[in-house]
Amino acid sequence: MRPLKKRSCTWRWGVLKKFGKELGVFVLLVVLCTVVDVLNHRFLGIQNLQNMGRLVGMYGIFGIGAAMVIITSGIDLTVGSMLALLGILLSIAMMEKHWPSPLAALAILVGGGALGAIHGFLITKVKLQPFIVTLCGLLLYRGLSQFVAKDETKGFGDSTALGWLYTASSGDILGVPVPFLILIVVAIVFGVVLHYSVFGRYLYAVGRNEEAARYSGIDTKKVIAGAYVIAGFLTALAAILIAVDTGSISPSSHGNSYELYGIAAAVLGGCSLKGGEGSIIGVLLGTALLQVLQNLVTLLGIPSSLNFAVLGAVILIGVTIDQLVHQRSGSKR
């Protein structure tokens, strides 16, 4: 009986170690929701929950893309600028060039993936640092947004003309926002890719130790480039939903600092900035936690100027906890 008990304890410890971060975020999310509801009962109102669900859906999509890159020990700072550039191009394609909405949406998705492929090429072939590549991309895409739009706000006119695109970004099914449902589908697909596929195992291996992964026969360049292509594709998907939902895109401000929301959601959800760790469930929980915090700021009448202060504090706390966990696990070895 003793060996069986020992094996049971080992199994429980393994589960706790694997999902400990996600469980901690979930408990924190539940506690925070309870506190916010006590402070303001509008929090659990149907309209407020629907608004949060729509935002979680949109932010969670590009958050998953950011997590895929972070798992490889990379970073993507282009999200906000890509949201602006791709949103403007979508508006121009539909409103000025009169492209059918399916063709325009497909072109944006392909364009997002192509930009991600360029990032991957510069990082793996030219051997530039991910931070430098994506920082330059952040500036480049923002400048292109202003140039293409001639520094004018672009929009979509009458929402009825958008048809299925308007439903996808602002509609709901049985009271559940469609962007949230799209996020669930995306999470299932990339959850399978990340946790149950060879490519997913390679992502973790590259993030933990790229050199060791290369010596073990993994084509690390293709794996890293693939992560950036996925991030670009998911950013493009989010760009379509956010652009149509807001109805207008200002080239100078649309999507400003949204890359920080993706990074914060990934870090809060258990992704290590050192690479090799993270889960899709964690990203979903991290995104939900961020939106609850933002909702708390709104419902309690806290100045909106503190939004970025809250975001910065959240990222700092997440990185600090990750560092302490790594130090503790290293000392145990």
C-alpha cells in the first residue's frame, strides 16, 4: 500500500506543478469577480458581462498569438500597429475598392500571416533580435497606417452593409457574444496544436533551450518562424473584429499599446518571458483577469488614465512571480 500512496502523491504533485499557475490565476479571477460584484452589483449584469465577453474574445485572440511567440522566448511588439494598418486596409478594400467582404477579410488574414513570416525571416535567417525586429515593425506599421490613410480616420459607414462581418464582431448567439465564441474555437484549435502536436512540443523545446533543440534534430528556424506566422494571422483576425466593432480606425491611435495587453495576458496566464512555458487556458484566464481589472476601474469611477498604471503593475507582478518561481525551482535542483 505504501508504494501506491507514494505514487498517488507524486501524481498529485505533478498535476499541481503543471497547472499550478493556471489554478492560481483562476482563484484570483474568482476572488476579484466576487470583490467587484460586492462593490458594484452592475458587474454581473447581462449587458456588462456581454461587453466583457466581447472584449475578452477580441483581446484573447491576439493574446494567444503573443503567447505562441513568447513560448519560443521571443516577443512581438507589433500588435497595436498591425491592428491599425490591417484595419485601415480592410476599410479601404471594402469602402473604397468595393471588394466583397469575404475577399477583403481573406486578404487581411493572408496579409497578417505574411507580416508574421517577414518577422520570422528576419529573426531566423538574418539573425536579428526579436525585440529589435518587432520594435521596428511597431514604428513602421504605424507610419504606414498614417501614410495609407493620409492621416484621416477610416470607417465602414452603415453597419448593415457589413453583413456577417458586423455579426461576427458585434453580434451574439443566445446571448453569448460572437467574438467570445470565435475565441473558444481559436483556443481549441491552438490548444490542440500547442499541447498535442509535434509542432507544439517543438515550440516548448525551442523555448527551453534552442541550441539543445537544434542538436536534437529540430528545425528551430522553421518552428520559430511558424510561431510568428501564427501570431500575425491571429493579430489579423483580431484586427478585423476590432475594426468592425469600433466602426472607425484612427491611424495615429487605433490599437495603441495593445501589444502590452497580449503580453500581459500571456505572462499572467503562466507564460515565462524566458520561454518554454505557457498554456492556452492560462492565456484565456489572463485575458479575462485583465478585462475584469479594467472593468473594475470603470465601474468604480477610477480615472481611466490609471488603466496603463494597472496594466504595468500587473505585468510587473507577473514577471516578478515568474522570476521567484524560477529561482526557487533552481535552488531545489
